Amino acid sequence: MPQGRSFGEARIRRRIRTSLREQGFGVLRKRLVFLRELLSEDGSIYVHLDWKRGHYVKTLMDEVFGEHRFRSEIIWKSTSAHNNANNYGNIHQTIFYYSKGDNPVWNQIFVQYDVEYVETYFRYKDKDGRRFKSEDLTVPSRTAKNDFEFLGKRPSKKRGWGL
């Protein structure tokens, strides 16, 4: 079980996934209403979905919590862009953040990166000693929209900027 999750939370996640697959959105609506009632007035709920059902569940959550209780849509990028000749690539998941009341509790959390992680992924240092990583900002196709000068540079002949 991933760190920070309780046994009960994992069980609720499994039940919700099973409910959507087997019984449809009526069961999910009932569970969202139940969870809304359990929340304190300053409580929040985060619902994590893939691309297949997000738009349906957003509408359902607007109905249960109210559109004015929608706080944010968080995009969880699960992979880098990739080419699929027959379709657009599905590279993200969605987390909907709603609150029960007008003033939800917000606990800002800062976590120090592991030294090994920093050294592995942020290998380069600037003149002040700040670390950074080098990534490709280009895409494998060049069009009129992505062929421009950026920070004094242009992409190679067959590539365009992916900005």
C-alpha cells in the first residue's frame, strides 16, 4: 500500500472503481453524497480519475457539492508526450478538488527532496550553484506555429518547439 494511505482509504478507492464499472454513476452519486455529509464544513475532497470518466464525474460532483464549491482541476501528467498515428496520446489523469464550505482548510506542505533524487535528475549547476535539469523542449514535427526563435535559438530543421 502506498505510503500515507490508510487501509480504509484504499478500500474506498477500490469500491468506487468497482461501482463505476459494474453499477454506473448512480452508486457513485450516493457515495459522493455520503462523503459530503461526512466532511466537516472546512473539509475538502479530491477525486482522482483517468481521461475516460473525468467529464462525467465533474458534472456529478458539481451536482452533489455545487459548482461554487469546485476549487481546482489538477492535471497529473503520467508520461511525456508520445506519438500515436491514429489518435492523440492520453498522457494525463485528473484530480478534482472540491470543498464542502466556503473556507476549506489548506495545509501547505513542503517536503525536502532526497539527495540521491536531486543529484540524479538535477545534474547541472548554474554559476550560483543552483541545480537544474536539461530537457528537450522540441517536438518531432515542424509547423508554422512552432517554428520561431526562443531565447536566441531555433529548433533543428525537422523539429519544432513544444512550448
